[in-house]
Amino acid sequence: MNGIGLDQLQLENRFSLLSESFYSPVTPQPLKKPHLVAFSTEAAELIGLDPGRATPEQLSELFGGHRSLEGSNPVATVYSGHQFGGYTPQLGDGRAVLLGDLAGSDGQRWELQLKGSGKTPYSRHGDGRAALRSVIREYLCSEALAALGVPTTRALCIIGSETQIYRESIEFAANMVRMSPSHIRFGHFEYFYYTRRPEQLKQLADFVIQHHYPHCVEMDNPYLAMFSEVVERTARLIAKWQSVGFCHGVMNTDNMSILGLTLDYGPFGFLDDFQPGYICNQTDEQGRYAYQQQPSVAMWNCVCLAQSLMGLVKQSDLEAALNLFEPTYAVAYTEQLKLRLGMAGHINNDGQLIESFLRLLELAKCDYNAVFLALEKAASGDVESVTALLGGTTEVSEWLSLYLDRLDANALTLMARNNPRVILRNYLAQQVIERAEKGDFSDLAQLHAALRAPYSDALDIYSRDTPEWGKNVSLSCSS
Ligand code: AMP
Ligand code: MG
């Protein structure tokens, strides 16, 4: 590709044009002996960067905090949020700085954030750093979800270091360059609402509309138009999560993107066995953010955002917009599952077929991803694997025959395009992390390559069933 070199990237910082009530200027703290751990050529292409003109040394120097990019004006932004249902009055970028934004190859503007770059005024008791293992997880998962067509922030590169940090044990710190058209969260709005600063809240909403929802300016009430779209985007995002079996783990309002993107990867997990109650976050004892709770929690989060917009939009209009969530989610979820099941078009009892399928899955508790691949085999005449997974009951065979009758000649093509051969199972991430912590990044690059092309035949090591020890792990928030 004809991209530009790293030195030619020209940053602005549009967010920093807002007043200082929205952020604090900060300087990234240099990492000791920074070195390149991973680099995403796809992400580079999005910002018009030629991967061949970004050497590991240049990347490490720049994103290890030893030199700054032309035009960068690093700031940490302030937000708040509802965490596990309770309101925390002040959060903010405690270990990330917004370096600025630039025009990508297709004109889209991308913000670059450096995550892990040291303390900011919002670090509270934290050290402002990120452990190598946690940025590897975010890097792999954001690039994996992007390849699956799930809206998400992106990851450009990881810079490892010899800076020691203290978690459950001593670990090495790393930086990740995160990219997103915007990193604004529901919590940014909540902060100005709860600190009773309607002027700033309006400025923030105007900023978001101007840069990210410009078509809303034409509407009767641009704030309502923006909010309605946020609700719809959020509903469609969660439908995609549910369909690919992704559990976010910490769906606090400060982790909800105003653009409906997957944001802030912590103790996330993909379903291994189909367990609707699966909790991927060890600290979430009540299962507030369990897999099956994600749609209702997302709706709850939209209600929090609505509350913050009370000064800009009439309550009845906010309620009407919130009512878009459920139908949007239901339509999008059915659509996604039908793609995975190879069901083109619309037939009256499709809804029932899907419901029965989910009930069978729940009874069988079999591997969620493998069952779709087994159904592909069944669609080409071999029902052995699907019967092995779902069981050989009359209910299964009755459902299977109704389902197979429903499929048309294009079913196999549709399924092959929508059922990943590889997903980022926790145990796969864990294996590459252990190698990376010993300084070997080759497995990381190999897994990343597989996740970038999830619908191509994957290496055997990635398509195997999850070993018992690696199933349904629940991770701590420590990162
Ligand atoms: P999270 O649960 O990762 O979404 O983070 C919640 C809040 O804690 C955010 O304001 C983060 O910026 C902050 N935070 C998380 N880890 C650290 C850290 N190591 N140092 C400083 N702040 C942190
Ligand atoms: Mg967060």
C-alpha cells in the first residue's frame, strides 16, 4: 500500500479544543527499554500508515513514551460512571492518554490513545500502567472482533518494556496504542450531569454530534436524534456479542462507547460450552454481567445516559428512544443467528426454529462455536458431529429435520461466511501470553494472523475443542 511513514503522521487534538473542564494535559511517562511486541498492519492501513515505513525502533521510541508525534497534545479526559450499579462520581483516563486524532485512509478520523503510559490526575490509587498480559488480551480481542464484523476500538501496536509493576506478582508494563473514531463514553455525559454543569454537558453533546453524528444536526432535536441512534447502535452491538458468544465482563457505564463500539477489554471471555449464566469476571459474584444479562444491562446503561440528557431532551422523548432498544436488539439478534444457521430470507416459523435451537443448546451445554460448524456438516449430509454435540434425542432429530428442510442451496455459503473457524478462547490467549512473557512473540503473531481471517480454515491447534482445564475460566480485573 502507499501509506505514509510514521514520522509523517500529523496529529491534531480536536477534543483538547474543548475547555480544560473536560481533561487534564499529561505527559506520557517513558517505559524502560521499550520494544515492539506486536503490530497490526490492518490497523496501520486504517490510518494510512505504511507498515514498511514504521520500524520497530521508531514505534518503540514513539509509543514507549520517549518521543512525541508531530502535533500531539496529550490529554487525559475526565468521566464518571455507574460501576456494578452504583455511581462513582469521578473516574477518567487513569492510565491512558489521548494523543490526538488524524485523518485515516478513507477520510475517517481516528483518535490515537496510548494506554498504560503512566499516572494521570485520574489514576486514583493506580500506577497508570498496564500489564503486558492485559494489553495482549485487548490487542487480540479487538482485532478479532473487528474481523468478525463486531464494532470495536482497534489496536495498532503493543510496546513491551522492562518497567516493573506490581499486581498479584511483579510483572512488566506495556503500552498499547488504541484507535477509535472517539473514546467518549456514557460516563463522560454522566460526569457533567451529576456535577450539575449543564453548559459543559451541552458542549460535550454538541462536540459528539458535530464530529460523530453530523446528520443529526438537521433533526428537530439533534440531541434526541443522537441519543436514539446511540440506543440503536448499542442494541445492535450487543446482538453481535450474543451471536458470537462474547462476554464483556465489566459493562459499567464508563465502559460504554457513545459510538456503540466494544470498548475497554478487561476480563472478557468467549463462551466455550453454552451456559447462558456464564460469568467471565471473577469479581462479578452476582453475575450482573453474565452472558445472558448483557442485553438488559446495556438497556440499563442507556437509561443512565438518558438520565444525563434530561436537560437537553424531554423525558417522554427519551423514553420513546429507549423503547427502540428491545425491538432493535430482537431483530438484530435473530438476523445474526440466521446468518450463522444459514437461513436466508424469511419464513414464518424461523423464530420458533431459533428458539428451539437455543433450548437444545442449553440442555446439551455443548461448545457454542463448534455446534455451528457441526451444523454446516449436517447441511452437507453428515449429521454425526451435531448429534454428538446436541445428543441423539427425538427432540434433537425432529428439530434437525425441520431445520435442514428450511435450508436452501445457498445455506452452506452463508454459513461458511458467518461461522468462524477460530475464536479467541481464553486458553489460547493464555498460551500466547505465557510465551510472550518469556520474550517470544511468534505465537502471538501467529494467533493474531488466524484471528484476522476467522472464516478461513484455521490451524488445527486453534480449532480444537477447549481442553477441560481451559473451559469457562473467570478472570480477575487485575490488569
Ligand atoms: P476499568 O475497570 O479498567 O474500566 O477501569 C476503571 C477506572 O480505573 C478507569 O478510570 C481507569 O482509568 C482506572 N484504572 C484502571 N487501572 C488503572 C491503573 N493501573 N492505574 C490507574 N488507573 C487505572
Ligand atoms: Mg474502563
